Amino acid sequence: MAVLTTPVPQDGMPGLDNQSLPPAQRPDRIDAIDWLRGLAVVLMIQTHLFDAWASPAATATVAYRWLNHVHGIPSRLFLLLVGVSMAIRFETQIAKHVAHATMVRGTIRRGLQILGLAYLFRLQEYVLGGMGPKWFELFRVDILNCIGASMIVAAPIAAPRNGRRRVVPLVLATVFFVALGPIIGPARFPDFLPWPLASYVGGVSSMNWFPLFPWAAWPLVGALLGHFWVHQGYRPDRQARAFLITGVAGAALTAAVVLVRRIDPDIIRYPSNFAQQLGPGTFLYQLGLMGPLALLAFVVTTVNRRFGFRFSVMRQLGRTSLLVYWIHVELCYGLLFRRLHHRLSLDAATIAFVLMTSAMVLVSVVKTRTWRGSVVHRAAGDPP
């Protein structure tokens, strides 16, 4: 994260010299964001491991159904934080007077790198899986594909122009992707459209797990949130207030959605439950959940800093999330542990989850100490 180093930026905010602040006060390192990404990593491991290793009897339990309530959080949180990271990078570039076109090109280039890594990952999965007849899964639009494509789409919308943050375009673009989600998502596209490309947009297909409609809305709203957090990060008291506002507003938003649904569950008529899951109600409900999580991240990291704790599991995982994603998916779904697939009780799966997370922390620590400046790290930036 970066601060504005010009005396008076074009939006009228007073600037600060980045080197004049102690590290704990610099807005170029908001620990809560790394902590949030680490939380997403832990929830991602839990989601994938239980999905792959829990037995049918375990998945029928009440406890497992409660666990299902958090399964939708990791992907949304990752995409939201991609937008936050984009905004942070833009703030740095504003301070350096980088041209709008240069910002756009840089973001698109990073998006293309993520797309390349997504296909490389899928190729690895295909080869390690024995190169069976399901070659078409190489073109499945998974979370990495969505991140890369979203960055490419968001680049010209979110990149500041003439030193000014583009708040209105970001809001309008977010509404656009959310509003068309329940329309394009369940649609059936003509057969003549190439499905490896059409799957990025939407439509009924087994290949589009994370299409741009409505998933691209998350990085866009994340960019708005990122600018807000950075602007409030010049002073600790303002930063604390910003995260408090985020937490309270998020809780209020989720509560409002719940209240409206209780008053009239069918306030918006959808043709199917699938379309409803892609609609604005679900988006706003999930977006609201991110607020209290962000506040929790800020409180935890602030307490850790005040007590002098230098190591944080969440922050560590958050800084190496792409590598952890890359490894743990193969461990959960690959051939190495195929004998565990859908065979563990809930208790056994919980123990396996703790062991898997511990192993990923170890991998993360080794990576940060020995693997700096790698192609994967530079491409991902703030993955996955």
C-alpha cells in the first residue's frame, strides 16, 4: 500500500512523506489486508478439504451444514481483496504522477499473467491426473481465471485519470455486473459462440464456475473500499474509524437484506433459485459480511502490533496465498491422497484440516525466506 507523497494531491487531500512516518503508521502496509487474505486462505483450505475428503455420512450432519455457511466467503473475499490491492497500487502511482494509460497497461499485464498461471495450473492438474478424456476441463473458468479476467476488465474502469479516483465509474460498473448477473448467468448462449471464451461471461455451462457476471463486481467494489482505507490510513485514529465504519456498515447491510427477505422473500421475482443466487440480494448480503470481518482483522492486527507480536499465521498465509492455493488444491483433489477422498468422518476431516493448514504455514514460511522475486510472486502480486 502506498501513501500520497505530493504536497496536495488533486483530490484536495493533504499529502504526507512516506519516509517521515514510522512503519506502523504508514498507509503502505495495512496489516489487516494481509490478515483478511490469510483468513480467506484458511477458509479456502477448510472448504476444499471437507468437500474432497468428508464422507457422505459426514456431509449429512448438522455440523457440516453449518460449515457450508462459510463456503461462499473465501472466493468473494479473495476477489474483493484483488480490488483493494489494485486501489493501493493506483494510490502509489498517483503519488508518482503515473499516466492513466500506464496504469491500465500495468493492470492488464498483471491480469494476463494471472490468466497464464491459471491455465498452467489447470494443465498441471490435467497431467498429474493422468491426462484422461476430460481435456476440456483445461478451459474451466475457475477462481484464478476470474481474478485475471476481472483485472483486465476493471483496469480501464478503475484506473485513476489525472490524479482523480474514479468513484462514479466504479459504482456504475459494480451495479452493471450485479444487475445483469441473474440475467446472463442462467442464459443459454448460442452454440456458435466459442465456449472457452463464452464461459468467462456467463451462461449455463459446467465450465463457468466464476463468470464475470456477477463475480467481476467484487474487485470493482473492492477498489472503492481500498481507496477509502488508504485515504484514512494517514493517521491511526482515522484508520481505526474507517474500519469501524466498514464493520458497522457491513453488519447493517446484511441485517437489512435479512429484514427485507423476511418481510417479502420474493421482493424480486427470479425464474429459478440459481438466478437468485446471482442477484443483488445475495451480493449485498455477502458484501455486508465482509465488513465485520474487516473490522475483526483490524482489531486483531492492532492488538498484535501493540503487544509486539511479530509473527501472525493469518498474515503469513495471506502473503503467500497463491502458492498455498496451488499446493493445497492438488493435495485435496489430486492423486496423492486419493484414498482419503470422501472417506473421512467429520472429526477425522477436522484433524486433517488442522494438519493441512499447519503444513501450508510451514510451506509459506519457507517460501518467504527462500523464494523471493519469483515469477509467480511478481505475477500474482496479491493473490489468489
